[in-house]
Amino acid sequence: MASSTFFQGKIILVSGSSNGIGRETARMFAERGAKLTITGRNAETLKRTKELCLEAGAKEDDILEIISDLENDDTPKTLVDETVKKFGGIDVLVNNAGMALTDTHGHTHMDVPLELFDRTMNVNLRAILVLTTLAVPHLEKTKGAVVNVSSIASLPFGRSEAFYSISKAGLDQLTIQMASKLIEKGIRVNSVNPGLVATDIVRKLGMGEEAEKAILSLGENKSMIP
């Protein structure tokens, strides 16, 4: 059973919660008694997130699953509208969904085609701005909070995928701008910048198990990771 905590009964929307950091974020909120909207592109992995939330103590009726893709312009409105329709409001928005794209022709860093820049920025930055803007009227009513999941890749050491790093640096600045404005409405905005975390993002990029091990080992290299 979920224990009684500050988050008991709070309504929380976690984008990109079908895997990795988003999944564990949702599970931990479920453990603390929250009502959750979980969302992702893959129905099977999203189902597993729901199972973990139920195992953590959530009630079946306190979880809303939405299969969605933030590359679709209609997705932010769907997420907000369906959450409010089911639960009556929003207390916390966790902007976790993001993408890192690799070029199938082997281009790297700044040589990656501009199309991938556009797709990366649309999901990692633009969609977050749109989703947050749509959630603001509901967050204002609850004096709620926004948490943006950025990355250590936003820091100026230039050793990760360029477009991904640019998008996360932009997200850091977006967080600052949102925080300074939305506090006037009683809404707190913060970000977290995780370092290397053992999720399946590397496998999704098609790099294989050995590449995944090599990338995760970078965390031990003090010249690469401050």
C-alpha cells in the first residue's frame, strides 16, 4: 500500500514514462500515493510502467495510460486535456520525454543532417514549452510545480551528441525563463540534470551492447564528466 505522504492524492503528469528515468519517477510517485498520467510511444513498455506503479501501491483507477508521441503537435493538448478530464486538475508536470537521434549514414556531431536537429529541438524543447504552457492554467489553481529533466550534456564540455546537447542547454535556459515568470502565478519550476544513467536509450539508438558499456564507462573518466 502507498504510504501517506505529501504526494498523497496529488495529480502528476510524467511525460516519457514508459522507460528509464521517467518510469522510475512515476513508480516513486505511485509509491507515495499520487494519481498519475503515464505516457510514451510503446504500449508494451508503458504497460510495464503501470504494473510497477500498481506494485508500488497505486490503485488501478489512479493511473491513466496514454500512448503518445511528442513529435505529434496534438500530443501536448491531449495529455493535458485527458489528465484534467480524468483527475480534475494537475499538481505536478514532469517534462521527462526527450530524444537523441543518430544519423544512419554515420555522420556525427555537427555534420548530422539538419532534419535531425529539427526533430530533436521539437521534442526536447518546443514540446516542453507547449505542454507546460497548456498546463499552466491548471497548475495555477493548485499552486503546483514543473520539473524539467535536462542533462549533464547541457554543460560546456562538448563530448556528446551536438544536437542533443544544444537542446538540453536550451532547456536549462527555458527552465530559468519559466521559473522567473511562473512564480508570479505561484508555480515553481526547476530542473534536474542527470549524468550517465543506465537506461535503454543507447540500445534505442541502435548502438548495441558493447557501445552501451563503453558509453556508461565514461562516467569513470574525470576528464569527460565534470
